[in-house]
Amino acid sequence: CFAMPNQVNRRKLIKQVITGSAALAAGVSLPSPLLAATEKSSSADLSLKGNINHSVCYWCYGNMSLEQLCLEVKKIGFGAIDLLKPSEWPIVKKHGLHCSMCYTAGETSLTKGWNDKANHAWLIKDYLEAIPLVAEAGYTNLICFAGNRNGIDDETGLQNCVTGLKQIMPLAEKLGVTIQIELFNSRIDHKDYMGDKSAWGIELCKRLGSPNFKILFDIYHMQIDEGDIIRSIQDNHQYFGHYHTAGVPGRHEIDERQELNYPAIMRAIVATGYKGYVAQEFMPADKDAIASLKTAIKICDV
């Protein structure tokens, strides 16, 4: 994750497309070549293998309404959007899409997290309210953050996280919701963030001892702070409940212009038996953002 969810500028669709299905609904018979073209245009753009469950993070498409992104996602041929607030869930539901990673409805802060006891009161309240909402909506993943160090050492931060998270984990377990802590790099994007190494997150998982607490393993962030991505996945996949992508350096497209070998990484993920989601979280640098997303899905569909 790169930034907190912001109120996205929503633009209206200014083109209305007259489709073959609309013509059929009006009782107009179409010549067979035109009907064939209509059916082709309404089907998914990509033929996906089904080994990876694909998703995309909404915040990366800030110049596009969620409604429009839903339409593009369905056209490409996958079924989920990541990092949505409860107020946004009805939109994806309307389009038959899944929210693969949820935010709480309350304050979302990347810098004020579970590592500081001063934040526990409002965090516990937010998560005890959000967990039932997530479960009722039919979703299973709810994101959380360690927060910045602000002078707190890593061991104290771990202990504080355990103390706070233990107040919400019984409800998460009861309702089948997995709390996922995202790890960030602290070298480039999130200075002073505590959860900046996979070993720290894994230790937190071990101390909590809950099957409903996992790590959101952001490949981009962990490449910057520690590298050795495939080995981390092979050795520690039991602690990883979700994956994010982006190109290194720059956090842009995941093609040959950056250093990570995403097909190899995806094959390593598939080999672990992982059945969750891999969400594209790169910031499109090319002019056609949807073309970039389509390419990324093809790269990761192993």
C-alpha cells in the first residue's frame, strides 16, 4: 500500500455505447457477423489460467471512478478490487465483483498503528465495528498497520501490537475474518515505519498464534528493504495471507523496465498452494493505465 485511501475525484462517463445486447433487448435482429462481434466485445479480454486470483488496488486509479474501474476489471476478465471502504462495497457488489482487501470505516492511518498503546482505544473500537461488517458483506480480509516507530523500539512495538490485537482477534476468528498487517519499506516510501521486515511481521504472527492473523506481503516494499523475495515466499508462505505488486524502482509498471521477475515470483506463490489474491498496486506511468493493468495481469497469470 502506498497511501491512505483518499476521496477520489470521480468523473462522469461521457460516452454511451449502444451495444448489440441493447439492440436485441429492443427486438432488433442483428446480422450474424455483427452479433458475433458484439458477443466478442462483451467477453473477457484475457483468457486467464485460473492459478492466480487477480485483483487491483483502487487508489492507483485516482482519475477513474470506482464504477468505471469495475467495468474495466470485468472487461479484462478478473473479479476483485483491493483496498475499499465499507461505503464503496455496494458498488463492487453491484458489478458482481469481490473486495479482496477491506479498510475499516473509521480513521485509517499508516503512521499511527498498533505498535503504540496510545492508539489502541480507537483502533480496537474501529476494528470491533468493522469485523462484523466485513463478515456480513461476505468478505474475509481486513488490513491493519504497525505504525511509525516514533522512538519505540521494535521489541516494545511487537509487544504493544500483541496486546492490542489480542483484543480483536477472538471476534475475527469467530466471524472468519483475517486481519492482515501490511509491511512497508522504510528506506524510500515510509520513513520510520516499524513493520519494514518480514521477520518482524512473522514474529508478530507467531506471538499472536492465530490462524486469522497474516501478513500482507507487498513484493515491492520487501524488495526494497530486504530482497530475496522468492526465498521469503518459499520459506514463510504460511504467514503470508495476501500479496501486492509494483515495479522496483519507481512503483510503476511491472514489465521489463524494472528489476523484479514477476512470472518467477508468481510461480513460486502458486507452488506454495496459495489460494488468496494477488493485487496489482503499481502506479501506472504510461498514458493508458488500463492497458498497463491488462499487461500486468498477463505477466502475473502463470
